Amino acid sequence: MTNNLDTLATALYVKTDNLLKDSPQFAPQRPTVGIMPQLSDAELVTLAMMQAMLGFTSEARGLRHAGAHLRHLFPYLPQQPGYNKRLRKAAELIRCVTRTLARDTTLWSDDVWVADSTPVECGRSRETVKHSDLAGWAQYGYCASHSRYFWGLRLHLVCTLHGLPVAFALSGAKADERETLLDLLAVEPRLTAEHPGQTLIGDKNYFGREFEQRLADLGIRLLQPAREGEPQRAGSELFKPLRQVIESVNETFKGQLDLERHRGRTPGGVAVRVLQRILALTTAVWHNDRTGQPTMRALTAYDH
């Protein structure tokens, strides 16, 4: 099978269309009486993925590119305001498609996960902070990896060693990573039920006997580096090479999928733009897995 963007888009469209036929409750709600949209929900999800994959941080530019180069895939394209409204309403559908793709890979059964959070900057000027609709959710925080303060959110991510996103959440920049992870697992009990005896790799921010015990109660063994004053833990020699996986995944989001250039200005706008990028990565991993590609997280065949 040819590995290019058109093939990826077609595969995602078919998968999404089949999902909506089998589970129509996942479709965004719309009035029972009225004109049906000319761009279907499956086409909308596919277009959203392609926009993120091609690096368009501006919806208007993404739609202009689609109008010039993607008409063979999308005979009808909406205007930017209508596209933006539909995209925000389709956030839950995008999340469901992302999970469906992840479950349809051989990587879903991996018994090792890695967890981390990464900054999602939402503004820099004082005026933006004072007047933004994100005030109250976005916060000032510190990124130790890059030794910088930022105003915005954090993307909390759990993924497999091949970089397949398993679970994710957005929080304020100051949110406790341990509590966010526990909340993430609590709202998705099916995850831990399907993965008994899981090993979770985290950095030094995932610490504490109570935290470890709560993970153990869920059937998860925590692997992390020893903190200052603690003896070396079992498996510590594996930590550094495996830990690098999550840093590499974060770099994929930021370097190739422009996570920090999302341009969202409202909670709904930021959330769906982050979901677009998670969908793009998951779609690529899913397709690479299904087509037997050697590197699951490779995006270069699809980003042009």
C-alpha cells in the first residue's frame, strides 16, 4: 500500500465513516429539521487531521491550501467561520476517533506506558493574560526542561513506548501531575481494566508512597528515578533510555505538529486544536502499524 497523505486521509475517512454508521451517537448534535451539511462529519475529522499534519496553524490558510490542492478529496469546503464552529462542536467525535484508532493497533496491548506533561503556551503579553477568555484555566507555570516560565496549560500524556497516545488531558499550568494522572485513570476505568499488571514510567514529579499505592491499587507498577536521599530503585538502569521516549513524543508534538502554535483563544478552541494534533499523531501511528512500517511514529511520509 502506498504510504502518502492521500492514502492516510482515505483510511481515516473510511474508519471515521464506519464508526459513525455503527455508533451515530458520536456525531455532533444538530437540529432534526434543517439542511444537512455539505461537508460530512467524517470529512470534517479528516480535514482537521490533514490541517495539523501539514503544519497549518491558521485555519484560513489551511482551507485555502485545501481549496487549491485537496479538491479531489473534499469537493465542498466551508468558509473559515463555519469550519471553526463545526470543529469545536466535533471535539468529542475527534476524541472518540482517536481512541478507536489507538485500540485498532497492535501497540494497544503494550504492557509499558510512559507519562509526562508538557507546556501548552497560550499567551505572552500582560494584556493577553488580563483579557483572555482562558483566564482562570490558563496559569503561570514553570517548565524545568526548558528552564522557562510560561502562561498557559499543560498537556498530560500517557503513551506506549512506540509513541501511541493512550490517554491525555489538559490542565492549568500549576496542576499537580500526580493528581492529574490519577484523575485521568479514574475517569477511564476501562483502561486499567484492560491492562492489568501495567508498568508506568514517570519522572521525579511522580513521587510519594501514597501516590504509588494508589497506582498499585489500579494494578500499575511505577518506575521512576530515585529522588535525592533515596536508595536506587529496581529497574533504574532502564529508566533513562525508556524515559527518552516521552521527550521524543513531546518533541513530535511541538516540532512537527506545532503544538505551541495552536492559536486557540477560548477553552473550546484550544482543546480542539490540541485534539487535532493528538489525532494526527495517532492516525499516523495507526496507519504505520497497519501497513507494517518500521518506525511507528514517523510522520515524514504524510507531512507534504
